[in-house]
Amino acid sequence: MSETAAQETTAHTASTAHGASIELENLTKHYPGGAQPAVDGVSMEIKAGETVVFVGPSGCGKSTTLKMINRLIEPTGGRIRIGGEDVTDIDPVKLRRKVGYAIQSAGLFPHMTVAQNIALVPRMTGWPKARIRARVEELLDLVGLDPGEFRGRYPRRLSGGQQQRVGVARALAADPPVLLMDEPFGAVDPITRDHLQDELIRLQHELHKTIVFVTHDFDEAIKLGDRIAVLRERSHIAQFDTPEAILTNPADDFVSGFVGAGAALKRLNLTRVRDVEMRDYPTVTVDTPLQQIFGHLRSSGESEILLLDRRRRPYKWLRRGDLMRAKGSLARAGTLVHDTVTRDGTLRDALEAVLTDNAGRVAVTGRRGEYLGVVDMETLMNSVHELLEADRLEAMEAQHELEEARAQQTHQEQEGPGGVTKA
């Protein structure tokens, strides 16, 4: 990278735009010939830097509401303010260049390379070439793709998860304060989806954009949202609150239907792996001599050791018996690491990985897959018990408040008018 481009990158990174508030005021969409509006008078305030998730049944109007924010769908009535500016009457094309937009299956242009896809909006807005090149490199690195390996590839040579990462990078290319995401991870397999969710959490932790995210998956909403808007038909808001509040105090039976059974376990989606204590397992690399591995295992007091590859990523679990049978080579020894969890993953992700592995622990990895530590079943079960105990205490407190209110009401009824106790 040239010195000029590096300077532009540094200056650009230093001035990265954080999120902007979004206000929807009586937002309505009525299609010609429709008996009722598709979206009926939605009003809400979204704070700058907040992730808000719209969740609701198919056809309830959540995607229509999202698309009206950047005016991909023109509202029939109401107002939209972004950062205090009324955007209802400004040029919609200019508005869309200021609002990032990511959709299911990424929506990449197949005839453009990864770099050209990401550079699309900056190029249209007139950025200089050096700044665009630097921004493409920066964003590929940010979403966990090696620029040297991926910038020249075409979408057909990417996996579904890689395409979605490029789609997110393209949405962030012009550094918009607002990012709209319409079921962006709905078309990938569950494991890739979990990793993409973790990646979005990590990105938001760094960038502090205002994100409005549409999904039909309530577990995804709990995992990603600072607040969740549960929408009925025509985007009527059934409840708009934090995940904790919705899990513990659903507003009505409609919201309860989304919460479903096992609310305490769902609350594991609210705690990140980075928030709990990780164990520091003994590790060696594929270049460590066998006798040295024996020594590490003996001195650690553990029954197994974690073998890392040359990029310090978890590769194999090795037990004492594996080493005895290795006969000078680790090629066929040990058990391959199939499941890991990132530090931005949830405790529910970790629990699922532990149960899948049947060994009572899962390796935790960083941004580039590097080993950070281990979370075990004991840590996870302690967290579950703490959540259940918190739920029990909260329920007891609510019951106590209800009994006090009833006692006060009974006392007032017995006193009668003027504070005179009835005979």
C-alpha cells in the first residue's frame, strides 16, 4: 500500500461514522387495491448505535417497514428522520448511498469481483481510487477475509458464508451511520449462520453503527438485538423492549408464542462467551516434538492436550493413549476439532457445541480462528443455574408485590370513604 493510501486509510478510520438515531412517525404503506394497509401507522425511536431487530410472522410487514427507512419502498404516509434530518422528501438515491443495506443471499453482482462489489458505492460517490483500494482492504480484513486471497475472486467462487461477509462489507463500504439488514443470514446452513451472527456482534462491538435487522427467528433476535420489536400484522407493535424484558415479561399471549418454552435456556443467548471465565488448557503446535508434548501433558495434570496448527487454530484433541499409539507421528493420532465457539458467541452456542462433542468442553477462538481458551460444562451449568435462580427470585418478588397490592386494595375497601373503617 502506498504512503498516501495508508495515510488516507488512517484518516478515514479515525473519522469512522458511528450510528445515527432513527425516528419513524406514523409510517404507513397502502398498496393500490389493498383492502388494508400493509404497514399501518408505525411509530418508534431507535437510538444511535443501537441494534434493533424486527421479528414477526411472515407477511406482517417487517421487511416493508425496513425498506421504507431507505425508501426502497416509498411510504404512503408518515415521516422518517435519520440523525434528526427528515429524509422523507430528499432524493432517495442519495439517501440509499448513506444507508447500508444487506439482504439474504448477499445480492452480489456476479460479473464483478469481490473488490468491485465492495467498491461500488464509494466509486459512485466519487471517492479517489487510492482511498477506495484502501477501504476494500480494510473491510475485507474487518469481516475476516484475507484481502490477498479474496479481492480478485468472483462471487461464484465463494461459499455462502463468504458471500454474506462480502455483502456486509459492501453495505459498510461508504461508512454509513445506518445499516439495514433484511434476513441476511437466512439462506445459509445453521453452523455458518451462527458464525455470521458472531461476526456481526463483533463488528458492531467495534463500529457502533445503528442496525435495523429483520428476522423470523426469535432466537436470532435474542442473540443480536439490544431491543426487539415484536410485530403483529400490518407491523403493529406488540412489544418493543430488551430481550431480557421480553423473555421474562412478555406483553401478551402473542408475544409469549414467540418466546416459546424454555425461556431460561433462551436467556443463554444474552450472555457472551467473553463474559465468562475460560479455562487455559495446555496447548502444543504441530511442530512440537512428541517427547515435549508428553512432558507438557504430564506437567499439566490434564488428561488431554490441544494441538494447534501453524496459525494457532485448534486442530486436534490429544489424550495420553493417543500419544502412546502415535509411534513418532501425530498424523493419525487424536480427535479432530469439529466444533469451536468464538468469544463473541453466546453461552447457548457453547452449550450446543459441548453437547455435540460429548467431551464436556469446547475451544474458544478469536477473530481469525486462533485459540483463546476453553469453556467447559461446569461453567455453562453454573450459568444456567444462575439464570434459573434469577428467574425464581424475580418471580417471588413479583408475587410479593402483587400480594401487597391486593392487601392494600382490601384495606382501602374496608376503610370506606373518608378513611372510616366499615362496621
